[in-house]
Amino acid sequence: MSVDKNNKKFGRVAVLMGGNSAERDISLQSGQAVYRALKNIGVDVTALDTCEKEIEKLRHFDRAFIALHGSGGEDGTIQGVLEYLNLPYTGSGVLASALAMDKIKSKQLWNGIGLKTPEFHLAANKNEAFKLLDKIEYPLIFKPSCEGSSIGMNKVENKSEFMPAFEEAVKFGEVLIESWITGAEYTVAIVGRKIYPAIELRTKNTFYDYEAKYQSNDTQYICPCGLSKNELIEIEELSIKAFDSLGCKDWGRVDFMRDTHGEFYILEVNTVPGMTTHSLVPMAAKASGLSFDDLVINILEQTLD
């Protein structure tokens, strides 16, 4: 893609980053990468850390690139502010962002329309957790329902590990207790209506956790991912169905597990995926022949529609 170095069609662009969520550090990395890319292509761009109340300055901009991860930035909150200001922004709207951020609500919706997702339970407090202790099959994975970047997640092999894992996850809100799927993990990026090549994730860790995502040099990203043509068609169709079912638009990423029988299970949809040097959407874009700068401009161009 040829980039116009004097590109002024976007006007003044604010890159929103940081914030107050548990994913603040990753958001700052994503935001700085996006800011540098937009600067490279001649966009009039400013980086705003929403933790520093700079959000008040948004009235002076023409559009926003959201690089906020987690609560406050990926859950419909900042989207609502931007809607009120009538300011175009990247990514999904208020309702879609809120639904996608809440893993439990997403899974309830997918169950209702027949999309496969691992079996799950909800526990909002210790009493609810205790009721499940003897009624649930192991192994399990515990996840905060409304956090990303694998924060607060733990695999649970038996009853003795149940409550410690719950207590770690519940620090971040309601807990999703999900059946463990043994098999390969995949992710599919979507920008506009274009589906980028699927990536298989391989880690020596128990699962693709925070350390594997952002700190390890041993994590493997397999692209092309080795799926057959028919399997690629299947995972791509499931990606679009999961994405559309939540009302998502413009860009995002859909994560999957594939069990030992070859069945794909949708884990979650990310409406503001990471844009760091370890992030998956830039990797998928690169496999499609797009530079990071091209990817960023493609995402921002969605705000012109």
C-alpha cells in the first residue's frame, strides 16, 4: 500500500492509551507504537494518556485511535464518551465493546445461537464458588470475566487448587470457570471485512499466559498455521460469525482452542487487540504483506466511512 506522507484527510488524531486498567502497561506500549506509525505517515497525531485526565482535550481533535486495553477503554466506556462528543473512533461501538469485554455475556450469546465455546460456570463470590467445588469436572481454567492479557488466569487440576485460583481471579471481578480444552490455540485477525492469516500459538507454559504473551522469547507463532484449506475456511467463517454476533466492526481478533478431535471452540473476541512488538494482529498483517504502518492506517481509515 502506498502511503501519502502528507496525509491530512484524517485531521487531528488522538491516540488514546494508558488508562487505569490492569493492562495499562501493555496499552502504553500499543499506543506508542500506533503513535509512531501515524507520525511516520504524516498524520497530525497526539498521544493522550487517559489516566492523566487529558481526555478533556478530546474536543480539539477530529478522530481518535483507541489503544486502550481492559476496563475503561475496551468495555464501551471510552466509546460512550466519544459518541457523546460525536468524534469518530477506531473499533467497535459501545454495546459491542461491552459484550465482547464480558467473556460470560459473550459465551451466553454464542450458546444461544449455536456457536461452540467451552462449557463454563460463573462465580461472583466465595459462596457461589464453594457450591461448584464438588460438582464440576477437572481440569478447569479460571479467568476474570472482564479482563484481558491473561491477567488473573490459572489452570486448576483438582479441588485443592480451586479456591486459590478463584481468589486470584475474583480480585478483578466476576470469575469465569471454563472447561479446559486440550489442544492447539489459534487466533484470527479481522480488519474491515478482510480476514488475515490464522496464527497458531505454541508455548512451553501451561497456557498462553501473560509471560508467554509479552515476556517470553520461547513462544512460537506459527503462520501459515498448518491447517488444511477446509479447516481454514471453517475457522475464518467462525471468526466472522463470532465477531458479527456481538455487533463488532472495523477491526478485532478472535481466539480459539481446537481439541484433539479437531473441533474449534471460540474463546473470546478482542475489540482492541494489542499493537506491541509481541502482538498478534501485526504478525498476521505482516503475513499478508502489510507493514505495521500500513496496518495502522488501514484501521484508522475505517473511521472515514
